[in-house]
Amino acid sequence: MRDPDALPDALPDARPAAEIEIPELPADALPEIDAARLWDRHMAMAKIGARPVGGVHRLALDADDIAAHRQLADWALARGFSVALDPVGNMFLRREGADPGAAPVVSGSHCDSQPTGGRFDGIYGVLCALEAMETAEDRGIVTRRPLECVIWVNEEGSRFRPGCMGSEVYAGLLGLNAALAKVGDDGGILGDGVADLRAALPEAGARALGTPFHALLEAHIEQGPLLEAGGELIGVVDRVQGHRRLAISVIGREDHSGGAPLSLRKDAFVDAIEVCRGLADLCRDPSDVLRFTFGRFTVTPNAVSVVPGRVDMILDLRHPSQDELTRLGDLVAAEAAGFAKLCDVGVEDTSWHAPVRFSASVQAAYGRAADRRGYARRGIDSGGGHDARWFPGRWPTGMLFIPCEAGISHNPAENVDPAHAAAGAQVMADVMLELAMT
Amino acid sequence: MRDPDALPDALPDARPAAEIEIPELPADALPEIDAARLWDRHMAMAKIGARPVGGVHRLALDADDIAAHRQLADWALARGFSVALDPVGNMFLRREGADPGAAPVVSGSHCDSQPTGGRFDGIYGVLCALEAMETAEDRGIVTRRPLECVIWVNEEGSRFRPGCMGSEVYAGLLGLNAALAKVGDDGGILGDGVADLRAALPEAGARALGTPFHALLEAHIEQGPLLEAGGELIGVVDRVQGHRRLAISVIGREDHSGGAPLSLRKDAFVDAIEVCRGLADLCRDPSDVLRFTFGRFTVTPNAVSVVPGRVDMILDLRHPSQDELTRLGDLVAAEAAGFAKLCDVGVEDTSWHAPVRFSASVQAAYGRAADRRGYARRGIDSGGGHDARWFPGRWPTGMLFIPCEAGISHNPAENVDPAHAAAGAQVMADVMLELAMT
């Protein structure tokens, strides 16, 4: 059991699980998915929690998120698949294999969204996995291992923090009770949301946390521009970059904005700007690998006639190298105060996730499948955190990306080409079948 | 009738009303105020809407603001003074004169506060005026003109915008119905608040808007550091500096903070910082007269994992010269977009108040009174806007300041030396009596 926001001593680069052999199946054993069904389901899901400006608003375990779970379960039950919930609210849709005792091949992602989320983030990976299971069902293919579609609960962390919570609990890295007790921004309790979800799914059986997988796969939109720029349909994800967040506070003094001459102020905003610029210079990376964001920046009291007395901001640093995150983050903590001219500056690490590397054999299987289908592909690193990040140390794990329009995500304008969606789902279906045969 | 936020064509420097002669009274006709009573009343008022961290929270016409009005009316009624309300909720406490038909000598300020307001802003001017009336009452002094203490409604503009609203309506510069229809941040309507105030003051008579004053006086804490720095007890206010606000928006694109490489982002926060720094350079004033504040700065969506798509900020410019406000504000509008590297920038004037100059004869009377009492004094400009600003073109008007600790205001730490409070009240009482005798 580990504090999800523990500092790096607790988070060495994950040591990967033992590799597995993934036999290549002949082309005629690998059926084509139903691209129209896949797309229609995306459009149906986009109606649940749809926003007038576009995109969706489905915060973890709110009414729309539960409705999305219900819709997915209905599609699964209609095909004779079973539905199960684990104690933290992860949902598993299962197509039985010839050997029900064999560890399942599991693929999926999440169906919750950011407050101003798009129509593909998360749900794409869920619908790819379901499509693979339905394609097998359409053709009456008997796999040795069960095929499962997993819907991890609370990936976004928009309502209950931190994100990727359901998968973290399943992986044994966060305690169940700690998760169930989380209080959301709206005052709701995660455990109550899980009870609501269970009530909405009376058909669901029980799944024990940590029940082993043969392999864990996840398809996702890239949320970045590289595939589109390179013209590739498939990104085979090598690593999830590491991720370190620092909370920086700048403390000045509130004054009347008409009464106080500039020479006598201690304006927290003016110094905060200097801190931001200084840190940006410090973290400049000509190779454009480092990702550096001030996403949250809050001025107090934020009133037009008051000189700001305090600014709080979160610096979000992402890099594939743990060493670089250590060096840069430590530099920020050491140097930030020096950029302020008058105010006091505090810096605190709030979360730190080491980079992880995915299974080489799964990556190879994705690559082979893409090549067989004639889809251009490339290796890629993941900028965002994903549920799959918790599992490489336990079971063979791998992600694949498809392009999204202009790289835009966490945005109502998030968009995907239907042909790209189909290509990723096809590769996912091919590899799930290959994994399920042995 | 004028839009309160009208642009400068409608706001030439105010042409002052005709000067009046203010006869100097002999020292034995000018009684000493009761400094202990004055201070005790400040402490009593500070309990109404007191905050645990210090200071007060009395937003215009909320329950605490109405309780403050009620307390002031109780003190007045106990001395036989009358209470009246005008249609917008300005309250007048009146000590009758020998000639009830003569225009009254009016002094006062406001009792509402900023959300994190101090114990002296506004209420000091009210209690000075009441103390002058009680001092006259204590000594049985019969003045020719009535003495009045005015409590202007909604000076701060923290709940209903804009501020200085009650005085603006009284001065005929904002329509009554426009004011009564204002909707506050909490959804409350100003007219409903006025009805609540009237219900809490059944003894109150009616006062017609615009009923003439012989003169309007206002005492206030400086809200700046000059008097303290110079060791003066009294600031005789020459001008209220002009005040121009510009709303600046920086429009970029939301992206995933892990997925989007820096080279491909359109980060509204990064450009907003450049805009702020560029404008700060543009407005640099070695003479330290210009006041330049970004008090409100709002990032959208303000989420740790989303590259900011939009920043909205208010630039607050204050200067005693209308020409300088015109030059600088126009420069801001013309240059702001040039400081952004990638994002679109919009600039809009949101309010503009011309500088005003107070009555020379009232300033002279304050100066004489301070000199007679042996209080060090200086001429000073007002940084903040005050209710008195609307009246110099109608009736002789003048403000006086006392020091506040370290110049801090709009802050729970706002503080005043009791001896300074007494000095200002004494000068106010002396000048009110001088004005009321002819």
C-alpha cells in the first residue's frame, strides 16, 4: 500500500513483469472489426453528459458517468457477456473463454471525463475492447482465455483526486478504504458513488481486486500532435513519461490599488509573474521533450481594487526520464524564491510519478499487427498519465495510440477521424485475439 | 443621467461649484470631541460582520450591513436626532438647526466593506460626522444650519457593481431604477436590499434624492502610506485621482498538459504573462504617481492538467491627470496584442472616471482647523474613489484623510492610531460647526 502522491523514494522506475510469448495468428484467423458499429457507439456515448458547446461532462460516478456505465453494460449483456464490479467500482465486461480458469486478456480505459472533456478521451479504449469482444462473438471465435473489457473508475481525477484511482486500487498501490473515503469537490463521497453505480447495475457480479490478468492493454487517443504530424495511424507506446507537480505560493501584502504607490507595494501578482518567467527559463528544453505547464494559477483576493496579497500556482513537469524530473524539480524548489523581488515564496512537491516502460512483447505484437494491416506506425511516449501505468510491474502491459485532430484533448473540440478510430480498434482486436489463444 | 461606466467624452474634469465663505470661529466656540466615545464606537461597529481573522465582512445591504445601519440609527435616535432614508437607501442622521429650511452641512461616508475589509474604511467618516453632531449636542450648541451624517449605500461595489452607487444616484449621475435593478454576485437585487433596510428602520422618514447640501464633507483613512511616512495627522485632499479600467483577454487553446509539446501549444497563460510584463514596462513611471494593478486575473479552465485556453484580467490605472490616463490607457489598448507571441488579445475599456478637485474654501477651512489644533497636515491626492467624488460640481465638497498603519487597507490588518482618529474627527467637527453657523 503506497500513498498515491508519495515522493520518489517510494517510486523507482517500475521493474517490468516477465515478458510473455505472443504467437502470431494467420491473417484469416483475425476478423475485421465493424467500424460503423464502433463509430456509432462513440456518438451514442457522446450524448451522455453532452454539453451545449460540444464534448461531454461526465465526472467520476456522477449521474452521467453511471448512465455511461449502464449503457456499456447493456451492450455487453445483449451479447451474452457478463458484467462484474470490483469493490472500488471498476467494471469488467467478460466474454468467456474455453478455459474459464485461465487469466483473462483485459483491455479498456475509462468513461469519465474532464469538466470540459471531449468525446474520445477514455471511452475510445473502452469501445475498442468491447468491439474486439463483439467481433469475436460475431464470428463465433472460441478463445482459450476469457476476453475482458475494463472500465476503470475515476481516471480523470476531476471530481475526486488523484486521478487513475480505480486502477491504482486494483493494482494494490492505493488502499481500498482510502479511495472509498475520498471526498469530491461537490462534497460527494466516492464510496457513495460506488454504491450508486452498484445499484444501477443489479446484474453485476463481484470481482476481487487484484485478480490476475494475462495481459493488460489500453487504446487511447494520443492527446498530442505527433501521429497526425507524421501521418501514422498507430502509436505503439514505449513509455509513460514521469510526472512531478510542485505547488508554489507567493505571499505579498494586500493593499488598496488606488491608495498604495507602486514603490511601497508587496504585490504578489507582480512577483508571481517573475517567478513563472524565471522558472520557464530554468526549464527551457531545446529538444522539446520536457512538458512544463502552469495550469492552475489563483490570485487572492482576485478583486479589481485590491493589490493581490497571494498567488498559488501548480507547476506541472513531465519528462520520460526520472533523473531529469529529479534534477529539474529540485532546481525549481531551490531557485523559485530567488525570482521574486519582494514576496515570500514557498515550494512544495505535491505529487510525483516515476516514468514507466511498457512490455516489449506487447509493443512488438502491436507493431506486427499494424504492419499486417498496412497501417503506418511509430513508437511514441505518452505525455498523459493513464490507468495502464500502474500495471507493467505486475502483468505484461501495453498501450496504443491513435491520432486526434490537431492533438487537441481535454477540450470540447477533441476529435478523431473515423478511419483512425477503426485502425486502432483493429490492431487492438488482433492483439487481444493473439493473446487469448495461448 | 449618465452611464456610470461611460467613456471619457462624457467625463470632463468636473467644474467645481461656486466657492463659499467659511467664517473662522473663535477657539472657545469649538468644543473638543469625545475621543473615547469615538473609539468605542469603532470597536462596537467592528463586531458587526467581524471575521475570525480580523476585519469585517459587511457587503452592501446584507444582514450585517443592515445591522450596522440599525446600530447607527439607534445611536442617533438616543440623542434625539432624526433618521431618514432616500429611495436608493442612503441614510441621513440629522441634528436640527435653528433654521430648519437652511441647506444642511452634510458629512459622512459608508458602512459597507470589502469581503476582506478592515475596521475603519468608510465607517470612520460616518462616526466622525456623528461625533461632531453629538459634541454639539453635549454642549447644547445651536447651529443655524442642520448638521447631518450621511451613510451612502454600496460604496465598495463588492456585491453590487459599480461602487459609490448610492452617492452617484443622489448626485443625479446614475438613474434610481438602474441602481435598484442591480443584481449582486449572490443573486440578490439591490432594490430588495433597500426594502430590507427600510423594514429594519421603521422610524426612518423619507428623503428626496438630490435635496441640496450647503456643503458635503467626508473623512476617511488614507489607504496609503504618505501621512504615516511624513508624520502628518491630517491630509487635506486636493484631488481624487482619475481611474481607468481595461479588461484584457488572452485567447489561446486548451491542450492536455502531458500530451502537447511546448512547441505546439497556444498557452494563454504564457502569453498573458508576457502581456502583463509588456504593459508594466509601458506604464513605468519613475515619479511613482501612476498606480497600476492587475487585481483580477482569471485562468480558464484553471485545471492542473490542462494548458490554459484563456486568461481574463483587469488592468486598473489611476492617475491625477486625465490627459495621462487617456494617453496610457490608449497605449495599452494599442500595444497589448503585440506582447503576446501566439494568442489573440482583446482589450476593452470597462470604466473611466475623470479626476476631480475639491473646493478650495473647504480645503482652506480644514487647514486652518488643523493648524489651530496644532496637528501637522499636508495636501494630498486620493488614490481611491470615494462617495465625495460625485459632488464637487454641485456643492462645495471636501475630504480629509488620517493616517492608517503602514498604509494598509482593504485588508483585515487595516489599523488606525486612536489619537489619529480623534484628530481627524476634531478637525471635521470644527469645520462642520463653522459651516453650520452661516
